[in-house]
Amino acid sequence: MSRKNYPDQLFYEQIEKMTLPDLEYFIEELSDDMKANHKKINVCLSQRKNVLKNMFECTPENVERLHCISTLINDNVKMLHDKGNQLYAQMSKLWQDGENKPFTDFYIEISLRIHFNDEETSILHLDDDKTGSNYVRMAELLDDFSDYDYNLGNLILHDTIEPGAREYFKFLGYDQEMNELDWGEPCIFNQFPELREIPITWEFRNLLFYSKYALQDIIRVNDVWCEAKVVWQRITGQKSFVI
């Protein structure tokens, strides 16, 4: 990637002066080439998130919507843990019974991410909050950006189990222990003390603090995408064949 596509100090100064609509329009322009402009888009989305954070109103309705998203994510994470462990047990038995041939390895992978399918089903159309944000278009661009940078999209940590995994590292045992803790951070509670009552699990924390979704985006989320899959692996080369 050319260094000219990396943001310099002038770039930071320029976007800090933009209005929110201008910044979102700029993000849309940069998104025409997401690979070349990845670093700049990342910076712009962070700036947008910070601007919106300072405009967020902790009304009872908004707090309730955040609580609903937290519950939705946590319920789906538990479902994925259960399914991941079930698949691991099933595949391990196949492995032990010698029914894995011709494959030499496998792993189980689970993922949970915010997803944009379409305007009608993916976004809750709430009253105008006077921020000037085009939440529908930004939801689509945020989803595209998460697709490009998968590590930003998957809200689940330690999302694979490989053969021979000890019980501690299986999805359920490992993440249940983590989810018993409150993963909120003082910075958000200092600004929004009303959010202290919301259960912040590890996955919801990833959405709040490490994704590019602003609080206003999160309360409008209506699509959460879950996947649990088995990946069988085999590597071969020319030496595998007898000529």
C-alpha cells in the first residue's frame, strides 16, 4: 500500500474541522476503494464515533435500547457456545473413530457480528436525533468495512477450537468465566452514568469500545449475524502422488 494513502497530520486536522454530514460524505468517497483507503477510513470512522458520542443523549428509551442489544448479543453468544461445543464433540468422535479421512485436521469456528441486510429489516427507524447522520447509509458502510477487516467484525474472542483442545479452552468454559465479569470501562460510565446498570459482557464491550459503531448506531441495530461452522483441512503436494 502506498504511503500516500496513510493519514498524515494534515489529514487529521482536516477531518476534525468537518461537520458530521461532510465527514460521512468523505467516508463514502473513500469507501470506493476500501483497500487503498483502509487506514484513512479507519481514522474517519473513529472521528465520527467520537463526534457522535459527545452528542448522545442517555434518555430512558436509549438506555433501554442499549440494554436490549446487550441482551441480544449475550443470548446469541451463549447459543453459539453451546453449538460450538456440540460440533466439537461430534467431530472429535468422528476423528477418534477414524472417519475423518482423507482430511488431516479440523477446527470449529463461531462468530457473531452486526450485519446490514437491507434498510427495512436491519435498521430501526427512530425519531430524528438532530445529529445530521445518515444512519442507514453508514450502517451499510460499517458492515462493508467490517467485512474487509474481519477482526473488527467478529465480536467473539477465541472463536476457534482445534483438535485436542483442553476443557478450559472450549467455548463454553472459557467464555462463561469471562462473561461473569463486568467489562465496562470508567471512561463511558463517567460520561454516561446511566449505563452502569447495563450488563457489559466481553462481546458487548467489543462492540462498544473496539468497533466503529457509535452509540447511536448501536441502538438502531436490528440484525445480528451468527455462524458456527466446521472446517476440515487437508494439505497435499506432488509428493503425495506416485508416478
